[in-house]
Amino acid sequence: MVNVHPFNDAETVRQQRNLTNSQKKNNRSTKEGVLVNSFVKDKDNNIHTSLSETKDAFVISEDTKMPEKLYENTRLPDRKLFPLSIAAIGVMGAVAGLTAFVSRSAKISTELAKEKWLPAVTRNVQLSRETTQVIYQMVQNPNRKTFIAGAGVFALTAMAFMGKTFFDGYKEIWVKRREAEIQKDLQENLVNVETQSFSGKMQIIRSMLSKYTQDFEKYLTIENKKNITNFASQKNSSLWFGHKDKNFIQNNSNSSGANILLGLATILSVAGLGYISLKNLSKSKKHLENYIDDTKEIISRLVKKSGNETKNVDKSNLEHLFLAVDADETFVRTQINNLNWPQKEKEEFIDYIVTKIKTSTTKVNPNIGGDGTPKPAFNSFVEDYRAFFYNWLLDTSNPQFKQLFIGVTGITAVGYGGKLTGDALKEVQVKKINAETELELQKNLVSTELRNFKSKKDAAIKPLVDEFYKQLQNGKDKEELKTMAENILNEIKNGPPFVYS
């Protein structure tokens, strides 16, 4: 037989690798306790001379069925490739739907009036990063200045990247060291919590042993069989399994009433806010109608004035006013026909205004989006501290470029450093508070763990005690019952759930 040390197995080595000294000591003590209880203390109790004594010793019932759950064998339905098939069909259905959408869009476009067509757009390529803009300048305008400025920007970029990498790494290392210290303190504090749990479980066992010892001793002193039966009936009616201690506090406040009130308040609030919103929209509509009426009145006065004085009315202003009120064709014709213009000019202007009002889209300003030609256009709107360095290198004789670069770069560096420091302090503080929260949680869970242990202990002992009182009523011999009682007490002390769990 190979002699294996109980503390050198792979699982124990793995468990103890990251434990503190106190936790390693507790872990070894736990295993020693299990080994002693399992192989030393119970050794003498396993010697029996007959099945009758064995049944008494282990409190074996005459007929105990296996739990029904043991024979359940429910299996999940195997759908096999059905989900994959549905997915494949769904994807291809979506592709078919998309092609149908494209086909219908092409058909609609051919039948749509010209003024309703979407405008052609220039494809704008935005040079928003300074390094991209620098490369574009070097390609578009290769000269000494652009190459020197570009090289300077790339050198500054590399310096900033390496500095950022260094400080990011330093922050992570600092946070990791603080986290290790926090975890060490947490593990040291948890030793006391684990000790409270262990001590509480031992106290539960001692209390149960004391109670059942007194109960069994009371029975063993009774001589009369009638009194034995009465005593057993009383014990069966007063078993304390599942009993809640008088000191056990449980807060189960009924919040259904509060939830109903909260729901009603929410509904009333939503309805009230909806009414206010509709009322505000009604007011907005009235204000808009007043604005339209006022604008139309301005158009009428402008047309009347131009008709009495001169035909040189401001067409641009008149166009803007017609578009502002989204005037209908009748109003446009009525007002323009009152002008002292040639009839041909009137008709052209009416057609222009009516078409523009009916047109769904307009072209973007050429200075921003190009002239509408569907070809690439390049724009550069850079928000980058390196842009100021580039400008300074292009014209080093301008001291304001230098000051701009120093100021913006300094603010950027200080801002990043402040953010990095703040993030590091925040992470450490969050980890510290989380560790404190974990410690408080574990402290609060001690009582829960003890109640759980007590409940499971009762569940393990109850069938044995029931069998004891059953044999008591059937008139079993006192010596045999005494053996049963001793083994029940042994089960309370050493049986599951184990105090080392």
C-alpha cells in the first residue's frame, strides 16, 4: 500500500496556493478534523456482533423507500439541425427581401416626378485626424515645409504614444498592488468571520446533544409502559424540527399596498404629463398659425408697396417669405399677379416658387458639401493638439503658433494626467469599498449559514428520532433503545452536514 500524505494531494496544493497563513492553518485543521472524526472516533462504533445490534446501532428502519426523484429520467428534446435550418432559411429570406426592396426602389424612381427626386451628393472624405491630414498634405503638396512639419508631427505622436503607454502601465501596476493589499486585508478579516461560523456550528451541535440527551434520559428513567407511551406521544407532538427560535428575526414587510399606490401615482403622473404635452402642442399650433398670418400680411404689404412704387421688389426676400409660410399655389399667384411685372416674368417666377415649395429636397451649400457631383471631395476639420504643432512648424516665425501649441499641448497633457490619476484613485477606492462590502456581506451571512446548518442537521436527525420513538411505542427493550439513543447522539456529533463544510 502506498503511503500518501493527506496534505500533499493536488487539490490541497491548488487550494492553498493563494491562501494566507491563517487560511492554510484552518484548511489543515479542517482536514485533520474530518480524518479524526471519520477514521478514529468512529472506529470503535463499527464493531457489531449481529444484524439486530447493527440495526440498533445505525438506527435502521424496517422499510425506508428511495426518493421518487431518484427514478426520474427527464431528457431535453433534441432538436438537432432544426435551428440551423431555420437560421439558414431566415438569412436567405432576408436577402431575397432586400433584393425585392432594391427592385421596387428602382421602379419607384423611374415613375417619380423630377422635383421629388433625392439630390445627388458629393462623397466627402473627412480628414479629422492630424496624422491623416499630414499625409494628405505631403502627398498633395510635397515640399520642404510639409515634410519637416509632417516629420515633427510623427515624432510628437510617437513620443506621446510611448509616454501614454508608460503611464498607463504604471497606473495598472499601482492599482494591482493596491488591489493585492486590499485582498490580503479582506482575507485576514474573513478568518474571523469563518471562525464565527465554525464556532456557531459547534455550538448548534452542543445544544442539540444537550437537548436530546436530556430527552432520552427522561425516557430511560420511566418504568411504566403506559407512561412510556404517553411520553412518546408528547415527544412526537412537540418535536422541534423546523422550529423557529424565538430570537429569530425576519422582516417580511408587505409591500403590495405600496406597490399599488405607486402604480396609481405613476398612471396619474403619465396622464397628467400627457395632458400638459397636448396642451403645449395646441399652444404651439396657435403660435404657428399667428406667425403664418403675420408673414402673409407682410407679403401682402410688400406686394402692395411695390405695385404702387416700383417693380424692383426684392425677389430673394419675397421667395424666402413664400417658403417660410409654405404658401399654396393660389396665394402665390394672387400676390405675384399684383406686381407691376411683365406677364412672362410673373409666370416664370410663379412656376419657380411653386416648384421650389413642392420640391422635397434641396442641395447642400457647395462650401460644405460640394457641388453635388458624385465624386470624392476632401475636407479637413481637425480637433487635435498636434495640429497646432503642425501649424507652428509650417511657420516658426509666428510666436502665436508656438504659444498655441504649448498651451493646448499642456492642457491636453494635464487633462490626461488628471484623468489617469482620477481613474486610478477611483478604481482603488471602488475595490476597497467592494472589499468592505464583501466583508459585511460575509458577516451578515454567518447567521444564514448557521440556520442552514441547523435546518440540514434537523433533516438528517429527524428520521432517526422518529424511528426511535416508533420503537419506543412498539415496546423495544431499554438496552436496545439506549444503543439507538447513543448512536443518534453520535450521528448528531459526527454526521452530516459536517461542521467543516
